[in-house]
Amino acid sequence: MPHAQETAVYTHGHHESVLRSHTWRTAANSAAYLLGSLKPHMKILDIGCGPGTITADLAALVPDGHVTGVDRAPEILEQARATAAGRGLANTDFAVADVHSLPYPDDTFCVVHAHQVLQHVGDPVQALREMLRVTRPGGFVAARDSDYAAMTWYPASPGMDDWLELYRRVARANGGEPDAGRRLKAWAQAAGCTDITATSATWTFGTAEERAWWSGLWAERTVASAYAERATEAGHASAEQLRAVSQAWREWGRREDGWFAVLHGEILCRKAV
């Protein structure tokens, strides 16, 4: 049997169209549910840190503390280090790590945070067990994940329907769970978390600028990223079908009445003292 961490493949990869989305993320637009619990002295672990924009924001919010960003992809950590350095943050460090088996002792961090990570891992319950293990008593496990089946848009588009069905199929074939948002609370309970605050929040793309940005990155991702390669190589879609989906995204992006909402589930779990 393969180890849990070997059973999932990161569906998106690190194509420029993916990083354009990741670098847009901030603590304010992606971790607001956590910010009220932060104190200046806290030691934070940011799992799946990617290019480090959220990591850097968290570091700025704990000036007397420290933030460690980890990711399974070594190549993205150089960008994360550059993000922190460019903002003059001396209270950060970065390392390669797998959330299923974190290389830290028990009770190390005040906060262990993961944004859009658990939907991509082979065993999200084991990941949360590890997050809880390295959290200090009285500290917090924080996770936020989108829920693809709950995404909604206007106007209706058969091509966009095809996109959603295809993405969910590819993500599951890669070992992930694209509808993770609704499952976070249940996963946390299964991992042994007891004091759980479960909330939700949305990203909304409705202005002309927002539509152009969101539709453009998905139109490119559909035909040019690791997701596109995995969709075609595994026989989920032909290149022609992917081009049709990409075109549907661009047509939606040009609609003046276009609107898109991304629902996220969130959990903030306090570790028992």
C-alpha cells in the first residue's frame, strides 16, 4: 500500500495562471476567520504556503512571534522567501514538509494554518491529526477550503457546467476531494478536535475587472497547466473539449451581467489545555 502522502497529486500544479491566483491571496481575503485569534507573540506554522503572500501577512501580524511556511514543492519556496524578504520580514522561515507527517515535535506552534490544502491531500483526517499534534495546548488549528459543488455563477453556461464536472472528476482521480469545504468540520472531529468553530465565507467576482481576472486564469489553466495535462493524459477530456471549456470561461468573462461566487468552509479548532 502506498503511504497516504503518496496517494494524492496536486491538481493545479504551479503554472503562471495558478500562481496568479495564489499571489492574489492575502490574510484579509483568505484567513479573516483566524485573524481575531492572533496575538503579537505567536509562533505560526503555515502549511501549503505556496508563494508566501498569506505567510507574509501572518508574519506582519505577529511582529514579536515567528511564522514557518512549509510546502511539498521546493521550487515554490524560493518565491515565498522572496515575498517575505521583499516586505522586510525577518520573522519567517521556510521548509519542505508533508502535512501527513510534519517534521516538528508535539506542542510546537500556537497556530497551525492551512489554506486550500486539505482538498488536495490523500488523507485529510491524518493531516489534521498532524496539525493538531504540533499545536500547543490552547492553540489553534485553522483550515479553509473551497467547495467546488457549491460554486455558482450567472448566467448559465453549458460549457461552465462541463468545466465543473470535469474539474471535480480530475481532482478525485488525483486522490483529492474538491468538495472539501463542507467536510472540514467532520474531518476535524474524526481527527480528534473537540472545540471546533465552523464557519463559511466567499470570494465573489462581479466587476468587469474581477470577471476578466478570474475567467482569464481559469481559461488559461484549463488548457495550459498541470491540470490540463492530467485531464488529457488520464482520458478525462480531449484537448478539443478543454479548448471548448476555456472558451466558455472567456465568454462568461465578457458578460456584463456575469457573477461568480466561491464558497469556502472554515474551521478554527482550539486544542484542549
